[in-house]
Amino acid sequence: MTINVAEYARECAAQGLRGDYSVCRADFTVAQHYDYSAEEQAVWRTLCDRQTKLTQKLAHQSYLDGVAALGLLDKIPDFGSVSEKLRKLTGWEIVAVPGLIPAAPFFVHLASRRFPVTNWLRTRQELDYIVEPDMFHDFFGHVPALAQPVFADFMQMYGEKAEHLIALGGDEMISRLYWYTVEYGLIQEAGQPLKAFGAGLMSSFAELQFAIEGKDAHHVPFDLETVMRTSYEIDKFQRAYFVLPSFDVLRDAFQNVAGLAAIVGRHKGKPALDPAKL
């Protein structure tokens, strides 16, 4: 189904969304327009300085390597410059968007190894919480992990297969998989301490600490079918965090199209699992 960009822009404006959707191209991308104010640059550095103190000890090494390779901390990143570096590492690039975009074009971008990143930044009054995903969430949270080759392959496969699984009735299930891995995933490789890699954790000062170090954080071994069946929280800490043994397990589990379709067939329309009871 073709999505009318102008109509979508009107809907976003009516909802009071912050981005300017009226300038979207047909694929919902926009120009970055690198004209950020001194205050915005200061907010970026404040966010990065504060969060880096946590990610240095709580994030998976591949995420930290991505930050170092792409150079994201000193100033608001230039999307084109970062794309040049990322293409050399995993073939991915960054495209600017005004905020959340419809699922269909989002999947097309992922399938083409393009990651949509919001082109505006939260204010100083929103350091701890923002309703809409902004540039800090998208860039600091998501982009470094795309430098990890296996995870980068999974993200492309997700974009390629999501529409098919949604057509089978698996829209909620495919959303849960994204939420519990891409946004709130943890990983504990053999002989290594528990680490975080999900973007929602990387960009959250409070929840990153809770997910790894909180005595009440509920850690559950990764199982694809369980993940796809489990409900999640949108505006509070997760009641479960799934722990991968490696990125290869995530990629390999998602490669089996027939297996994914079978999971959808078994559970579509059924009540979701309670994460607290896993």
C-alpha cells in the first residue's frame, strides 16, 4: 500500500509531533540541515558525556568499538560523514527523517541498509525523558551497533522479512522481537559479564543501570518464540530483559523464514505472555 506523504504530514502536525513532515521526500527522508545552535551542541555533549560514563562499563564491547570508529561524541554528528565511515565497516548508511515514520518505508530502509535517524535533538529540559525518539536516541543508541557485522546483517534481514510476517498476522510479534533485541537487548557471551546493546538502554541514563545492575531486573535467556510472544512496556522499565549468548544466535534464529511463519501461525490472536512470569 502506497502511503501519501502529504496526508501523513498533516496527521503528524495534528498530533503535535515535533518534526517537520511537510518536507519529506517520497521515502520519508529529509535533509539533515547541519545548522544546530550552540545550545543544541552543548546539550549533545552533555548527553554524551553523562551516558558515556555508563556505557563504558555497561555496554557490549562492539557498541563501544562502534562509537570509537564513527566518532559520535564531540559534536552533533554529520550524517554524511558518519555514513562514509559506516559503509566501509558494514555497508550501512544514515538517512535523516523528521521523526517516527510509517512501518513500510522504515522496513524498506532497513532492507537497503539505511538506518533512519531523527534530525532534531531534545532540549536541556528533556535530558532524562522525551516522548518521541530524537537524534540522541537514534544516533547514540542505534548507530554504533550497526558497526557490528552480525548485528548489522540481522537488521537488514529484519527489514526484508518484517512485511511478510506482518501479512501473516504477526505484526505484534515482530514488534516484540524488535523491542526486546534492538531496543532493550542484553548479551552475555561465554565467560564474559552481562552487557547491554539495545538502543533504548544505551540512550537511557536510568534504565541502563537498572537493566544490568538492578537487583530487581528480570533476566531471561533468549528464545525466539518466547520473545515474540511476550508483551512489553512502553513508558516504564521493562519487566523482563532477554539475554543473548551471542549476536550469531539472533541472526541465525531469524534466518529461518519457515520457522518464523510457524511461530506466527501458532500464536497470532492469542494473549501475550506476561514478562514478569517468565
